Amino acid sequence: MSKEKKIIANKRKPMKHSISDRVLDLINYTVFSLFAFVCVYPFYYIFINTISNNKLSESGAVIWYPKDMHLKNYIDAVKIPGLGQAAFISVSRTVIGTALTVFVAAFLGYMFTRETLFKRKLWYRFVVITMYFNAGIIPWYLTMMNLGLTNNFWGYILPAVVSPFYIILTKTFIEAIPRELQEAAEVDGAGVLTIFYKIMLPICKPILATVAIFSAVGHWNSFQDTLLLMTQEKYYTLQFILYRYLQSSQSLSSIINATAGTEVAANIQTQTSIRMTVTIIVALPIILVYPFFQRFFVKGIMIGAVKG
């Protein structure tokens, strides 16, 4: 038998695990299973309480599986004042903000790798230094007010467009791409923008998907900027609506029950049902979007974080 055939035959043989290896595997599976359970169970617990008997949910009787299932909580959630407008604002800021943040991170990350850029190192350090120094909330608020970004939708978008962390990730990823690709394009007469759009953007999909999911989660979950900048209800986001309703769920449940008319006692809205239903509505969209980016996530963050 030739050497190559022996190697192939050895590869096909199942690897024998010692007792210590099996014990270690068992420990690993047990630990990671418990960790996964700890991560998933809170969301599962909230969900089964939203579709269970509201009285049982209020008393804490729903722990492992739903009881007396119904979907009325979600039907009533549509009646919550301002929820539709808040959903529109949240979706709009997430889509527009993520798109602009990804584009700026890609473009600046690419430009900072161009040795022909005037004062390249100076501009790069100027961007990076903002990661370490922060003026604080009051100067930030005064700046936003002077720029006319209070009670303004663009107050959600513009402050997050230039993110040093995302620019560093993208720049490091691009530096790992062979320089010969750009040089070949330059020999063929391609300019800076042509190289960026036709060569860099397609190659940078993994890191851009990573930046996109980071940015989208940040925009979707943010509520502090609404608290500080927005006083008009038409600019409230879903997260801010959730924050308000968690503070005043008793009065909200009374409003919904009053508008719903006569209902079965099990379906009457309670503080717990309102809080948990709104929590699911707010969290579900970003959870559904994540799997579409997950296949790029690990590759993008690993290549973008380590040079060479």
C-alpha cells in the first residue's frame, strides 16, 4: 500500500477517545448547555407568559409551559397609543442609520489605507482619539441643541454615522487584502472610487455585515437619546415606549381594558401582561434579523480584529 493510501485509510478510521477526553467532552457539553439555557430561558419565559392566562401569569404560576393559551395580548398591543408611530421611527432610524454607518465605515476604512491620502495618519488618529475622550452628556446635549438636532429625526442618525470602532475594524480587514488587487486596478486606469465600489465593497462583505449587525442592534435598542433629545411624541422610539410603559404599566392596562369592553377575566390586561407583551414586540424584530447576518459574523469579527 502506498504512503498516500495509508494516509487516506488512517483518516477514515474513527478517532479513539480516551476516558479523560470523554469526561472533558461531557463537562463541556454540560457547561455550554447550562449556559445556553440561562441565555434562552428568560426570553422563553416572557413569551409563554404573553400567551397564557393573564391571571395565572400575574400570580407567577406560568414557569415552564403556557397555560390557557390565547393571543389577545398581542391583539390588544396594537391598541397601545403611539406604538405604530414608534415602530415606524425605530425601523426608519435602524435602516437609515445602519446603512449610513456601514457606508462611512467602509469608505473611511478604505481611505485610511491609502498612502496617497493627504495627512492620512493625522486624520486617522483624530478619529481614533474620540474613542478615549468624551465631553459628557451636558456638552453633548448643548451641541445637539445648537445644531438643531433636538426634536429632529436626524438627531438619531448623524451622531452615530462616524464610529471609530467600526472604522478600525474595516481598516484592519482591508489591510489584510492583497495590495496587488488595487495596483492591478490602478494599472488598468481605475480611480479611487472605482476601486472602492467595484473591488473593496464586494470583498468586504463579511466585515460590513458585522458592522451592520452591531450598528442595527445599537440603533434598535437605544432609548437614552430619545429621553434626552425628543419631547414630541411623534419622534418616540419603540424602546422609549417600552421604557415608559414599564414605568406606567398599571395605567396602560386600565386604558386597554377600558377600550376593550367586557372581556373574560383570564384575558383582562395586567401589569405583567403589558410589560411582557411589549418586551416581546420590541425585541423580536432584531432577533429575527440576526440569523441572516450570523454566517458573516464570526468571519468578519475575527479577520477584522486581527491584522495579518
